[in-house]
Amino acid sequence: MNRFFIILFALSAGNVLPLKTHEKKGEKAVITVMFNGGNPIHSFIPNQSIGGAIDGHERGDNGVMMSHENIKSMLSSGIQMLSYRLRTELGIEAWHWNPSGHWSDSKNQSGYWVSDSVSNKPIDLSYGYALPRRGSTFDQANNKGYSRIDDGDLNSFWKSNPYVDSLYTGEPNSNHEQWIAIDLGKKENVNQLEIYWADPYAVDIRLELASNKSVSQFNRVDILNPYEEKMWKALPVSMVHLKQGGRTVIRFSDLPVKLRVLRIVFLRSSHTALRGCLDKRDSCGYAIREIKLGLFDKGVFRNLVQYGKTNKTQSVIFASTTDPWHRVNDIDYNTEQPGIDFIFKSGLTGSQPSLFATGIVYDVPENALALLAYLKGKNYAISGMELGEEPDGQYISPKDFTELYSQYARRIKESDPNLPLGGPSFEGLLEGGTVIKKWPSQFLGCLREREEMNLINFFSFEWYPLDDVCLPASPQLLQEPGQLSLAIKSLHDGGLPDNLPIYITESGYSVLAAEPEVRIEGALLNADVIGQFFELKGGKIFIYGWEPSWLINESNGCGGYGNLEFFGLDDKGQIEFLTGLYYSTWLCLKKWAMPADQPLKIYKASCSIKDEEKDQVITAYPLYRPDGKWSILLINKSDKKDFNVNINIVDSAGRSVPLVLNADLYQFSEREFKWQAHGEKGHPIRSLTPEAVHLHNEQVDGLNIPAYSISVILQR
């Protein structure tokens, strides 16, 4: 039996190891638990509230990562609930969740795809299809696509999403303004715009430039907020009425205008279609083949737009939406989604219903309805359906997304009125840890204006708080609880009802792969987020990185090699080592949050030791179990100091009594786990079962809590 499986055996046994003398050293600290007469902050059932997230991966990886042997190891972590993530939505792709289905133009195997609600054989893998009418240069997945507006090919074109057209919204198109923005990369003198239209073209357009302040800070976050009135300024010739499509030349003025970013806003559609296009969606929205922007001077036009069929060679274009029309040869074999039948038959769904995602920004409602019918037909248990994934990263406006969300939700509710719907899995609520994003509150505001808050049964977002992996980890770990508190407070301040459940459908250290994720820091953050999420009255949280994986570097070298992963794989796809993330999850699920199938009550606790920024150095999350005993999770985020900790329980009358320490103590620190950086061959040089000791009347001198550690105290 190799060392890895010896560790797993010891963990699964779950016994307290032989007694040790518990050392007493370090600065004194007091943890105060506010029992408040037995009135908890919140309660939750662990196996219905803490799960793992499964995502799409590169070609061939799913079968290697989730082999039969590897799945057994995944389940040893204690996770019993799954969230299915959708990578196609991030890559501007339509999802063929079932390879069998039908096209709207079956003769040419193109158009709008709907997967079949039945299948003659198990669905083990599924694929996304790139959209040939793509408008945005960048995407949030592998980022291998490009805009068709400046690809130098008059035979290709961008087209907006037909489902935000008046034919589907029932509103004037001016209520859902579509737009494109062209970034020249730096300020240039321009005075002429040329548009080569496809069909349908825009009858009325508005031309705007980004304000000087916006340009100085210009990035995709600015583009995401088209309702910022102060961002955009009208050009000298701003409103343009067109009588026909084809080629349109617009001269702003004889004198040049200095700008970096031009936005073209489309107000009214011609509702014409290309010859031979008979689907009603073909005449919805707006379509552009190519664009030119530059300076006309002394009879010569100098175009400043760079063309290319890669996102590295063309000028950057942002588009409000994209038409989900595609063809059979647009399949992306380089990215695979785990198949529905594989997921449910593998054992990964555990004992609880799964949370399933569906695309809506680059898909059609009928495809989501067919997915639901398939799941129900197979008697696959789902706890809800998440509509969309990271729309705040897809350049779509909150108003347009709300329209799509509403169209999907209304039709799904007609099919299954009792199925919880929600989302939309925002990529984050904060920018830089302190700036509150407006997008989530705008989405909620749009739902409220439409009087459709009944269509959302849970609100979901992703939590990757430490994106600057080049900064020291310890100060960021101390600040993270304040960030999560601010993020959830911003939701409620922005109109989220108190009784609407909040889900974190992906939780991890960072969106970038970096070494701290596999070191002890990744373990500490994971435990801290899990504990605090329920202290903040959270509903469900899903940990990202459940699948075994390989080390990579996504931070230009400074962050080192790492990944969000419970297990490290060797070159043959076999598990080679456990990471701190595994041990952290195991401690939370197999020790702290037990019994897993019963309600546990969480109480507020505070620590007497704070840093210079008033952040608590030790965070504590006390659970009151059904048997009347305490289970307390402690995270010491000081990378240098041990602490002697006393724990006091304060009742509603203000009486403080020491915690009775006839208890088992489990600890995980660098005494048990130590990482050795070695590029993509990095590995732990020490990887031991969390230390377990029995405590008896050790309150007087305090418990030793090592630097950079997770401790779980279980009263007997």
C-alpha cells in the first residue's frame, strides 16, 4: 500500500490518535462565544449546504481526472453534494449537452440547436460550439476566439442576440440598446467611421466616445457598465439615421476628434434578413461585417483599426450580446464538459440532489427545457437550476441579461413550477477587495422593476478573493473575512431580500493558478470562508478544485506553480499527493460540521487578538450540535505566532464561563503539511494526518494554536 492510500485510510478511520502532551506556548488570546441564550445566528444541514464544484476541462482531462479510482479518493473528502459548472458559457459557446438533437436549419446543419430530451446511449462527454457571429475579441475561458467585426473578412459578421429584440421582448428595441465598442489602444485623432453592414442593419444609431476619466482607467469593467451616464460623451455628429444597409460612411467633423474608445449604440433595427434566411430570428437585432475608424485628411482616409483572426492581432472589440447561431463544424473539441450520465452514475452526486447550470447568454430557451426534461426523465435528483454563468464577465448589460433570465425562467416554471431557479453565478461582487460592483444590484433592480422577483429562488456568486497572488498571503488572509462581509452586505444594501438564499457556487483562493493554493494558505482560506459563510447566514457553498489536477502557473511567474485541487496527479493520471485544500475540507466536513445530516447551529465568536488593521488574527466558528455539545473551528492566520487560547461561552445574561474541555482536538498546520516548490513538479515534503489529541481540563493555561493552522475542538 503506497503512502497516499495509507493517509487516506487513516483519515477515513477518523479515530483520535494516541494521546500526546499538548504543548503550551505563545501569546495569550481569548475566544468569546456569544451563546445568547441559545439563539443562534443561523443553522444549516452540512450535507445539504457544503459541496464540491465540477467543471469542464481541456480535451481528454475529464477521463483522467475522474477515473474510477480517483473518484473514490474524491469522495473520501466528505463532500456529498455537487454543483455542475458550465465552461461553454465563459467561452462564448453554445452547449450541446446531448450530442443528439436538431438544428433549426436541418438541411444545412446550422442555425439554433436544441439537444434531444432522450438519448439511446449514455452521455459521458459534451461539447461547446464556437459562435461564428461572435462580436467580442476576448472571452473568459481559453480566450482562443476573436471578433468578426475586425477580422478582415467581409464574408463573416457579428450579430446581436435575437432574444433581446422587440420580437421576443415585446418592447421597442430602444429599451434594449445593443452596442459595440472599439478600442484603438491609445488616443488617436479620428473624424470618420465606416460600417459595412450585414442584415439586419441599424436604422438609427448613436455615436459616443469614452470620457477622459474613463479612458485613463479603461478596462473591461468600464465597458461592462453601459448605464454609467458620465462615462460616455456624444460625438459632434452623434445621432445618425440610415435609409439602407451596405456601406455607411459617417464623417464626425472636418476637425479631428481625439479618442481611444468609440461606442456605436443601435436604437432601431431594419428587421431585414440575408437572402435565403427564413428563421424569424435571422431578422432580429443588428449585424456588422467590418468596421473602419480613422482620420480623413486631404482626400486620404487612414484607417486605425487593426485586423486579424486572433485576439492578439486585431483591435479590441466589445459587443453587448452575440447571436447563438452556429454550424455543425463549429464544435470545440478542445474543451469538454463532463457528460450528464457520467456525473450521475459516477457516485459524485453523493447523497444529495445536485445543482445544475444551463447557459442562457449563448443558448436558446428550448435547449434548457430539453435539459430539464432529460434530467427528470432519468430520475436524476437536482436541487435547482442555475441560469447563466458569470454574465458580469460577458459584457452584457444587467437589463439585457434580466430579459434573457426572465424568458428562460418563465418557460422553465411553466414546465416545473416547484423547481428552484436562480443565479446567475456572478464572477464576483467586489473589485480589488473594496469596490462594490453595481452589476448585481442592477440585475436585482431590473427584476424588481419587472415585478418578477418570484422568478429567482436563490442568488449565486463565485468567491475567489485573493486575485493578486504576487502579494504576500498572510495579510490577505487576515483581510478576507472583511471582504466577504462587505460583499454580502452590498447585496442586501442593493435590494437582495433577507429571505432569499445566497449560494457561493464556486469557492476558491484565486481565479489564477498559483502556489499558495496548494500550500497551507489555501487550506486556511478554505476553512475560513466555509465557516464565515454560514456565520453570514449563507445557504450553500461549493468548493472548487474537487477534481485531481496538475500544477500550472498563470501569474507571470510571481505566484509560482499551483492550482485549485484536492489532489495532485502524476504523468499517468494517478493521484500522487494530497493538498492542504483536501485536508482543510476533510476537517470541516468530517470533524467540525458533524453530524452531517442534522441541523447545526452557528454562533458569533470574537478573538481578543487583532492586527493593525483591526482584523481578527484567529477566527472562530462555533457550532452547537444536537447532542448539546460544542464543535469549534479555529483558524490562526498569523504566519509567525503561536497562541495560547482560552475559550469562554457568554450567555444572554452576560455570564462568561470557560468551555469544558473534555474534548478531542484536531489540528492541521505546517507541522503536518509542508510544501516544496519545484516548478510543475512541486509537491509536499510533509503530508501527515491532522494531529489528534484528547483534551481534559486544559483550560487554565490555554490551548496551543500553532501559527498558520486549522484547529477543530469537539466536546465529548
